[in-house]
Amino acid sequence: MPTHVPYGYQSVSPEEKRRRVLGHFETIAQRYDLADLLLSGGLHFWWRRKAMRLLQLQPGESVLDLCGGTADFAVLAARDVGPSGTVVVCDISPAMMIAGRSKARRAGVLERIQWVQGDAERMGLADQCLDAVIVGYGLRNLVSLENGLEEILRVLKPGGQFMAMEFSIPQAAWLRFLYHQYSFRVMPWAGRMITGSAAPFHYLAESIRVFPPPEKIRTLLINLGLERAAIHPLSNGLAVLFSAVKPPVHSL
């Protein structure tokens, strides 16, 4: 583990990044969903549904919503895998999961979801126990991306699916210019009005820009041994989906 890691544009110790990220989510948890809705213009609903269509989860499967927070993916997964399936939310923030439990209750799927407070890089889950792992906006917040992906590989069954959704930099030059203005001027101000704190949104804007570009993430997935690694841009690159499959065990 390196002695310093990126935290937005700053360089901090691994424990300091973990502490700050947790603090941000504990602070904004009760207003997180409203901020997500308003600041994405509702696009995040379409992005999540696109991810679920790509996954094509089947009844009875076991799914992890990692960095699951307020359980958006978990609620969708619980509907897809049905009563015979298993859905687990793992998140470092208790406050985010409390908000997620309320959402799952309103959706009528609370009893189908298990809740685990834990670090994505050190999950307390058994080896090869999951058919799919979904990560929504969580890869940027990992202290070590490689450690987190290796941990995901550990808990996936052979043939299991990996899906991650992350913010990205728009592809079109005109949209990229507007996005930069929005990210650094509008978003922190609006975030403070909605949640009471601008700091998480300053970090969000910076973390998007220091995160490796999509093709580097795809290369990392391939180098870790995942198969069918693919990039799926969303809304002209405002966000991106990464998908891959853990290699199956081939019979001799």
C-alpha cells in the first residue's frame, strides 16, 4: 500500500482518504438521493436501468451492491432475482445504509436485502459466493483500485459478472466545456443548498478528473484476468459503465 494516495487534487495517506470519504457520505446521507436526482437531471435513473439491462440478472442469483449506499442498484436487483435470490448491500457508511433501508422498505423489497457495513477492499464475504457484483460511483473512492478489484474477483463465482458505473468526462468539446463550468461552479453551490455541505461536491468534481480514463480501467480489468471487458459510454460520456466476466472454470 502506498504512503499517499489521490484525494481529489490532494495527496493524503490511505487512512485519511478513507476517513474523509466516510465523513462526506455520513454528512450528506439523508439528502444524497435528492442531490443525485437534481444534479444529474434525472439521468441516473436511465443509467442504472441500462446497467441492469446489460447484466440480465436471473431469478435465484446472488448479487452484491458494493459501495451500495442508498441501495439504488440493490432495489433493482432484488426485483430481478426475486424471492429466491440474494441481494447484499455493502457500504462503509452506516448513515447511507439507513437511508437505503428506508428506500428498500418503500419499494417492498427490504426483506430480500442483507446489509453489511464494510470496506470494499476488505469485505467480510466468502470466496466465490456471488453471481454478480455491481459498483455504483464507488471505484473513485477506493484507496487502492487494484485491491478493490482483486477483492471483487475473490467474491465472484467463476463466470460471475462485474458491472461498475462511474462519472466520466464528456466526449464532445462543447459539452466538456459546459461540464467543467457546471462541476466547479454550479455543483458545489447547489450541493451546499441541498445537503448543507459543499465539500463533498468539490471532492466529486476533482475525483472525476484524477480517476483513470475508461480505456485504462478496461486494460486493468483485462490484466487482472477478467474476460469480455467492455466500456459503455452514457449520455455522450457524462458517465460510463464497465462490464466484465470472471473466467469460468474449464473442465479438463
